[in-house]
Amino acid sequence: MIWSLLKVMLFVAAIAGLAFGAGRLMDTGGGIQIALLGMEYTLGPLQTAIALLVLLAALWLLLKLIGLVVAVLRFLNGDETAISRYFDRNRERKGYQALSDGLMALASGEGRVALSRAAKADKLLDRPELTTLLIAQAAEMTGDTKRATEAYKLLLDDNKSRFVGVRGLMRQKIAEGDTTTALKLAEKAFALKPKNDEIQETLLGLQTGQGDWKGARVTLGAKLKSGVLPRDVFRRRDAVLALQEASILIDDSASIEAREAAIEANRLSPDLIPAATMAARSYIEKGDARNATKVLKKAWSVQPHPDLAAAFAEIAPNESTTQRLKRFAVLTKLNPENIETRLLLAELNITAEDFPTARRALGDLATSKPNARTLAIMAAVERGEGADDAVIRGWLARALTAPRGPQWCCDKCQAIHAQWVPICENCTGFDTLSWREPADSTGPSATGSELLPLIIGLPTPAPTFADGPEDAEIVDEADQTASKQP
């Protein structure tokens, strides 16, 4: 510290002396005279400038010489590395300068420049945790994966840089599509830093991608403990993973364990439709119709869905249409204004051949929410009531070109799936599917199929009843009476 302060003071004094001399030289308007040992020397302006440069060089050499003397004195005093540090100081300065230039080149996207600066820094510095990492990242930028792999492997030898090396190799394997090796590396990185958010997310994605649902639940628990995952999201995703565990058990015909896993998945997230249907079927296999009904009612109260209705029908598969219509009242009384509830009630009445009631249940959905299902139900109602074939064909023609209605859609990439899956088959997003209307992608078809209703004939509009359902029943009775008259 004292030696550094002394050097700074000497440098300031030299600058001040040079400034004073330059000022005096400007005042004289000519050269300068130097008297030394009884002799006088006269220097012109150019000679004065050269003399100043020589003086600065001599001063610099003097400082270097003083530093060397100090290093020798320290060496003689017992500091064995004093002389080597003196000579390495300039080398270290150049090494850090090369490292700095390499980092700037890497940030600027100049991979080749960064790689050359990193190689120079590696020769000058004894800091492999810095220079080797820079070499690896620069090699990746230039596409030299072999050199990058070698650099990452060198980082594995040091405890300080082992995590960085494992992470780099893991990312390389993911880019190459070698998910098996990437999963093993991700597990090692997770063991080194279990609270790292990026590693948690990567490991979870690899585990779900390879069907390691049990391991994924452990990783999900770590995300909850680290505070990066809200508890409600954790419960939902943990239920999804438990559901997949149950699916695997069912595939392996381990019925008891499968039932328990399915029921556990439904307990974790009662509004998860696949979990509710699987849990209900587990109860049905045990002959427990009461709990199966309870599970399906709770899920239906949150979000009515055709899969829930299908599972509810399996509780009593041999019942008559009248008995089924009566038993399904426990569902249709929940969320009565929901579109799915109205469609279910219309379908049940069609099965029971009560077409006027089916029409009232359907209401104006065929016109306000036209899709393949509502239009097909309307066609069935018209046929059941004895409408003309042209009217029925008109409804069916509209159904050909109408949207399909709610489907399992990925909230991330908008891909449509026929069945619910935990991982989107298009973007590999985890738990991104929701039951909703897909994004509107309709447009004129290449075959002009949207003109079918005009060719076949438009359907007759459904009758509207302004005075309420009582008037509808009166009209239905009048129609039935008229049809009986000759």
C-alpha cells in the first residue's frame, strides 16, 4: 500500500514538474539553458521535447528498477514468491485484458474473436474456471461442439466449476436430442444445486418427457420448497403427475394400486376432469356407486364435461332410458345454465324419445352457439318430430362446416388434442391443456363445402316461445293433437 502511494506521488510530482517546465519554456520563447558542473547547455524547442521524452522513459525505468529492488528485498526477507509475482504482474494484466476483450466479444456475438481472446487469456492466466468457461461458450457460439465439450469436461475437475460443467454438458445433450443422457446430467446438477430454478424446470421437463412421474413429483416438491411455485399450482400439477402414475399402474393391471393412485389424484385436484373420471371408475370397479357419484358431482359442479357424463353412465350401464334420465338429474340440476348441461339433457331426452323436451333443453344453442354437436342434436330433434328430409339435411349440412365446439386446447401453442394428455404433443408444454373453444381458424374451404346448406336447403328456424315454457307445452300438445286428426 505504501509503495503504491509512493509511486502515485512520484508520478504526480513528475507531471507537475513537466507542466512547470513547459510553462517556463513558453514564457522564454526560445530554448532552455542547463548549467551542469561548470558547463552550460542550450537546448532548442525540439531538443527540449526529446529531452522530456527521455526523462519520462528514465523515470519509468527508475520506477521499474525500484519495484525490482523491493521484490528482491522481500525475497531475501523470506517471501519466496516476491520476484515471480513481480514478473507475473505484467503477464496477469495482459491476461485479464484478453479475458475482458473475450467477454465483450462474446456479448457482441463475435464468437471467433471471443475464442481467440479466450485462448490468449488461458495462456496468460492461471484461472481455468474463468478462461475455460469462456472457451466453452465461445466454441458453442462458433459451432465447435467438440471443443466446447472438452472445455466443459475440464470444468468437472474443480468443485467450484463442476456445476457449470455439468450444466453445459446437459444443455449440449438436450440440443443433440439425447434426452436420456441429459436426464442423468440434470439429476447430477440438481444434486449439486437443488434450489436452482433453471435446473428444476429442466429436470421436471425431462422427467415428464420420459414418463418418470415419481421423480417428477419429487422435483415438483423441491420447486415448492424453494418458493418458486405457488401452492395452488403445485397441487394441480402434483395431481396431474399422480394421475399419470395411476395410468401406468392401470396399464400394468395393478388394479388396487391404480385405484388408490387415481383416488389420490382426484383428492389433490377435484376439478381435474381426467382424475375425476379415473377415480370414479376406480370406485365403480369396487362397486362403490355412492363415492363414484360424489366424485363426479363435485367435478361437474366445477366444470361440466362429456367425459364426466360418460363415467356417470357407467355407474348403472343396464338401466332403462327412463331410469337414466331420472338418475342423471343429480348432474343436470348442477350448473343448469351451462351449455354442456343443456346438451346432456337434450341428448338424454332424445334417447327417451321425448323430443319436445329435448328441443326446450337445447333452446337457441343451434343458432346462438352453432357447432357440430348442437346442430347434430337439432337434426335429431327435427327427425324425431317428423320434419321433412330437406330440413334434416339442412341441419346436417350446416353441421359439416360448423366448428367442433369445445376441445382440449393447449394454452401455449393452441394445438388441439382428441384426448387430455399431461404434455402437449406439439410444444411439449406440461399441464397446458384446457377444455375450451379453440382459436378461430375458420375460413372458406377449398371444396366450397360451406355452400352445402344453400344447395340442400336451409333448415326451418326453431320456434321461439316468448311467454315461457308453459306456452311451449301448449303448442306441443296442439301439434300432437293435429297430427292425430285425419
